[in-house]
Amino acid sequence: MKTNDPLSDLEKKELLRKYLSNTCSAQELELVFLILENVDDKHFLEEVAEELWQKGDKEIKLEAAHKEALKQGILRKIPESSRRKETKQLDLSNSFQAYYKVAALVILTVGLGLAYLKVDKKQSTNKQIQREAQWITKYTHAGEKLTVKLPDSTIVKLNAESSIAYRTDFNDSIRFIKIAGEAFFNVSHNKQKPFLVETDKITTRVLGTSFTVKSFADEATKVTVLTGKVGVAVNSGNTYFEAPKDIKNQAIVLLPSQQAVLVSDSILELKEINLDIETGWKDGNIRFDKTDLLTVKKVLERWYGISIQLNVQSPEKCLISSEYKNESLENILQSIGYILQLKYQFIDKKTIEITGNGC
């Protein structure tokens, strides 16, 4: 099959099948790009994907990095109103067959990875290296913390119920990390290789500095700078492999003791903050400053991996100002009980009840 020969539909289908089964040669991969860039009939691509799937081609497989990137791309195409429902369906699928069917259709109809995986035609001869790159994920459960040293010697401290993901080729050109939850980064300086941290809503860009990123689903997304300078920008539909090149122009710039808070889908607010309160967790410190009891409950549950039942009137009106350094849970509960005139008891090893008349 020569590059300049016109291809029949049958030949095109065979090429696409070989791509999905990771058996394309460099020349064939070039033809795949030509097909996708020039095809005018979207229904042809959908037909190919459906036909391949119906045949149950066992050679078709997706690698870990492809799966995660495709999932994010698919979710971005789902309307916001139905995203929760769709996400649940994807997450709860045991066989993942339905998910791969959607993924295969998405690959073909959006350009077989041109949109999600950003495979450059100029890199087609480096195809095997691209495929060998895998995603590495580190995570913590409630009550756990973890320190990770990245390939570039950057140190990451994960707070409880948090995770980071990075590729095995992390240090090759751009240093790129996905995060959920909360983490502290002490970034190894390298002005030739920017360091980008992406949550589902914002991206932070640095060259070498220390900062924290907080991105829990039920809390406002925040970036806090301890040393150096960082840029923070709201995401605009970029995928894993589309780290924003112009983030320096889009971003608000943060200096030490400053924090960016995402107050809406597109607005970042800059604040001056107390570093001990915002980042003390990385050193084993919990500090409350006029913090309401509902927030205290959430912090302790995540920190110690327990569940707290509040039987207190108007807990949002009960405010606590106190600091605890590597304290046991029981000592903190005793302190809170004394400050707010509340009582606590262990229902079992992981469940605590706090009672009182309120504040």
C-alpha cells in the first residue's frame, strides 16, 4: 500500500483496525492521519467504529494513559446537567466493555487521538515510545499521608484522601501532574522544563518553587504559595496532553503568602493568607482560626480516617481557634469539648459522637 495511492473504504477500515490494535507501521500511521484529516463523512468513521466493535476484535486494546485521557475527553463532551449520571455509569462498569465502545467511537469521530492524545504527525516514527509511556498514580486514604519523590527530584506531600498522576516520561520535556485532593509541592528548579499541576478546574505553572494545591470536590479550589512565584489559570477545556502554552499570559501571579481561590467557574480571587493555617498540615499541624464545628468535623474525619456524628444545635455557630501539633485524636476531642462545652464518646473504633447544647 503506497502513501500516494487512493484508498478504498475497505483499506481505510483495515488501517483503523490496525491502529486500534497497536499494529500500525510508521508509514501506516501516516496514512491514518491522512484519513482522519481528509475524511468528510463523519458517519463513515462511526460505521467503522461500530463495525469493529460488533466483530469483537480482541486485538483492540487501550493502554492506561489512553483510558484516562479518553475518559476525561468523553466527560468534557457530556452536558454538565447529565455529567454526574454518566460519570457514575462509567465508574461502576465492571467489564468496561460499554466504556471502551464509547472510547472507540470517540477516538474515531474526533480524530483518533489527534484531539485527546495530541500525537504529532512529526512524531509518528516515535510511536512505540509514546505507547510505552504509562500513567503512575499515587494516592492516600482518609487518615493517611504520603511523601513522593518525582523523577526530577521534586518532593510532593499528599494530604489525606488525595492523589496525583504523572507519566513515566514525566521529565522528558514538560513536567505535568494531575491532582485531586490536596498536596504540597517543593519543585526542583528547571527553567527549560515548566512544571504544571492540573486539577479539574485550574492549572498552576511554575519553574521552581514551593506551593500547595487544594482541590476537593466539596470545597473551593485553592493554590497557596510558600516560596517563589507561580501562575494560576482557569482551565479552558484542555486535556492531559494540551497543557496551556500561554498560561503565563492568562494567569494571575502569586507571591509568597498569597492564595488564589476559584470563586466561580471562571474567576480566581487573590488573597493574603496565614501560611500556618493553610499549609501547616504538611508538618503535622492542625490550626483552626474561628473555624466552625462543621468544618472542624470534616478536617478531623479526613485527617484521622474516622466518622463523626454531630448532635449539636447549630454547629455552624460554634467557632474554634486552636492549634494542634502532632496531637492524638483523643487530645483534640478533649480540647474541643473543653472549649465549646461539648461531650464526645466512641461508638466504635472509627465512629465518634459529639453532643451538646450548641453555642
